[in-house]
Amino acid sequence: MFRTQTCGALRIANVGEKPTLAGWVQRTRKMGGMTFVDVRDRYGMTQLVFNQDVNPELCEVANKLGREFVIQVTGEVAERSNKNANMETGDIEILVTELIILNESKTPPFTIEDNTDGGDDIRMKYRYLDLRRNSVRYNMELRHRIAFETRRYLDQMSFMEVETPVLIGSTPEGARDFVVPSRMNPGQFYALPQSPQLFKQLLMVSGFDRYFQIVKCFRDEDLRADRQPEFTQIDCEMSFVNQEDVLQIFEGMMKHLFKFVKDIDFAESFPRMTWADAMKYYGSDKPDIRFDMKFVELKEEVSGRNFVVFDSAPYVAGICAKGCAVYTRKQLDELTDFIKRPQIGGKGLIYIRCEAEGQYKSSVDKFYSNEDLKVIATKFNAEPGDLILIMSGETRQTQKALCELRLEVGARLGLRDKNVFAPLWVIDFPLFEYDAETDRYYAMHHPFTSPMPEDIHLLATDKGAVRSNAYDMVVNGVELGGGSIRIHDSALQNEMFKHLGFTPEKAEAQFGFLMSAFQYGAPPHGGLAFGLDRLVSLFAGLDSIRDCIAFPKNNSGRDVMMDAPSVLDNEQLVELNIKLDLQKQVTKVDL
């Protein structure tokens, strides 16, 4: 055996024992005739002691050990005279009698410590070294525990794990597909699944009434902190259920995970908020409700005072920041610059300071009297010391910018504590969203989402008013999961395709197998999918899902460790019947 104990197992009760340990050298320290070596593995770290007076040959070898050397040692467990309370094994040390160097190591390009000196790029290039750090390993252990406990919970709820194909046909209505050429079918391509949506619905038709899968999904889209080109879903589907059934089952799963991971009990049901209210009060379909600061609409109160910025805007609204009337001009300018960033798109910021009782100071004093400002402040229930921040413009764009402003102010006030969790369900999403550029409606979720039964009659007359039987779980402003009750009736599904602009021929080509399956007794069904990466990230208090994925891609979608994607050899291209036109800056595929 290479080891009888791990490097994190020994305690004071083991004094006198003679274990064998194996691991990596964390650091060495020479003090007079003594050499101290910290040896580390996945489970912890133990201090080794080499004594020049007892065994000079062994001590000489220990003095040559470098960082990350892989070693095996045998010795006697002794009580430390200078105990280290910061180490779980800090009460003991090993008086080494045997040392074997199993493998030497080059000097690592960064320190393998929690507070490393390595930047993101170098750590991603040497990710196998980065994974040795305690902080990164903890994320992987947390991911394992969440996935394992999720499987246990779903198994207890009679769910069956079923794998679905990775090489599938391309389907529209979503992000761009990653495609894979087929050598055996020249000129044809597989797509990698953006989700197992079609297959899990087919499993419902097959009678597997409770399905789940922890599954890889692929989307070719622009990346950000909470996106990767390949990500993992906890994908679930149920038959003979309505929306309430689905919400109850998976609210139970989330409560179970909160208790298991964070020891947090949610005794009450998660609040529910309609999509319309989420947009009205928070400007987002994934509102952060850890703090209040709701939007207050002001168009009626501010119009007709010859202030063209407000008079010409279709939408005027603001937020009230408690206790922020002390903000300096510099701080207000910082907030103005923040909302004017291109990715936010705000045009400007108006403020009202609530000073002594009944007195107000504003950046628009020229147009609004103290009494006018008091009317506005009353709508916010503002008190002396509060700061009102107002924006105006096109409704959706302004709501988005005001949402970002609310989150920024909340962060500055310390209201976005990562150790506080505020879950909710967002429901009653629109079924369609209109795109003016293409002058057509698209499915807000996917073409198989069922409309609310009471809204079906509006499909032919007012698509924009039709609500979907869909739902998202949101925690701390992050969408952790979402799903819907599906259409299981062939006639309604065909009508949905028609409203989305599919010709019967196109619908048959894309989804004929599903529509054919529905003709053999499809049960009512629905489900949802949680983002495992986002779930782990939330529980770990991370800002990016990349930090809880073993081998992630960078923001350009590259694996800098394996240098992928990469160029294919010409022989491979010939075998795949692909010819590249390299005369253009953008690579084109000719078949």
C-alpha cells in the first residue's frame, strides 16, 4: 500500500502509531538541524519532521525536496510542542523514518495555495495544478455532494435516470447549435443538444412518468460569467401533473439542498411573482428580493412641468435608496456613469435628496417646486435622509438600466449578502415575444410550452397577451432553473407551430417524429431543468460558474489548456467531405 492514512486523518489519539503517508510537498522549512515538510493530499495536510542528529542522510534528502514533489513517508506520530490551530492535524507531526521520492516536480508556474499569485489565464492553462488548491477542490467536492444528493432526492420521489443521445438533429428556436459533420452521411451534420427537451417528452409518451438526467448541454452563444459553451443541467420531466405539482416537487428539492448544503430551513413556501410584476417592480424576470427598493412609476406625477426629458419619455420610474441622501456629487456622478455604460444603456439620472422634514433638494429644482418633489417623495414613502433616483426613456430599456442601478446601489449598501438567500418562483411568462426586426413572434421559451388554458382563445387575436404555463426558480437574482407544462395535444401543437411561422412541411421536417408520437396517447406532462453549475456557484458564493467546473472554457470559448478549438488536418477534412475557403477572413464550409 502506498499509504495507510490520508494527510488529513491523523489526530492526537494517533500518537505512537507508525503510519505511511503519500502526497505532494506543500512547503519545506529548515530550522537549525531540523527540517519541516508539509505534505498535502485531497484530504488535508500533515507536518513531517526530519532530524539531522537522528538521521542525517534522510535529512539531507528532505532538504532537496521541492514544491509539489510527490513523496511517500513512514514515521511515528508525535504530539507537537507548538500546535497549529489553523490545521486540522495541527496537534501532531510525523517523525519520519523512511522517505521515498515517488516523482519530482518542476517549479509550478504559480503557488498552489488559496491566495495564489496566478492570474486567470495562467491558472486555466495549468488547470490540473489549479485544481490542487483547497478553494478550487472545495468547489468540486460541493458539486459532487449536490449532484449526489439531488440523485438521492429524486430517486426517493420515484424518478428514473435515463440517458438521452448527444448526437441529434438540429432544431430551430434557440441559441446556435454546435454541429458535428457525419463521415458516413456526407454533407449532413449532427447537432449537440441544447437540452434533452424532445427526448424527455418522448420518454413521457413512453410511460416513464418521472424522468431525470444530470446531463451535458451545448449552446453556441456569447459567453459571460454565468455561461459556458458546455454546461450541466439537472433535467426533469413528469407525467400527469399540473404546474402546482411540479412546483411542489422541485421546491421540495431546493429546500432539501439548502438544508443539506447550508443547514438553512425554509419553513414557508417560496413566494410567487408574476412576470408582469417582476418587470414592473424590478425590471427583470429574475429579481433579487433580498432587499426591497422596488420601482415606483412616476409618469403622471412628473409630466406637464416643461421638463422635456420626462414629458417626452413613455416611461419614468425610480427607486428610493434608504439613508443615501448624504451621497456626494462625486458618488452621484459615479452612478450616472455606471448606468450610461453601453451594456446598460441608461441615458441619464435625476436625483431627489430628502433632507429635513418636508424639504427636498433635486437636480431638477428648476422645473419642480418643493411641493412637487414632496408629492414624488410620498409615492416612495421616502423619509429624511433618503435618496430618490429617477430614470426615463423607452420602457424596456429604462427598466433594464434601472434594474442594474438598483443592484449596484444594493451592493454599495451591503444588501446583497451572499450568505442570505431569497428564493422565489416567477410565473405567468408571456408565451410569445415579438421581434420588430423580423416582424414575427417567437416562443419566449420553446415551441412546446403550453399556453395557460384560459388564454388559448387569444392565440388567433392577441398573441402578445397570451400567458405561458411556465415558471422559473430564481434565487438572489439568478435564474437557477425553469420549465413549463408542455403541449400534449397534436392539434394545439400544430396551431402553435402555425403561430410561430412554421409551414406544415417545415414543422414535419423538424418535429415530425414528436408529432407522430403524440398520436399514440401522449399524457399531460411538464418539467423543468436546473443549471447545476449555477446551483453550485450560488451555494459556494462564487461570481462565475467557471470556478465550479473542472475544466472550463475562457470567455472566448477556448480551452487554453488543450488549445481547443484547433485546426483539423487536411486528411480529416477530406474524410469528412469538408473543404475550407481560406481566402476569406471568415471561414466558410463548402460541401
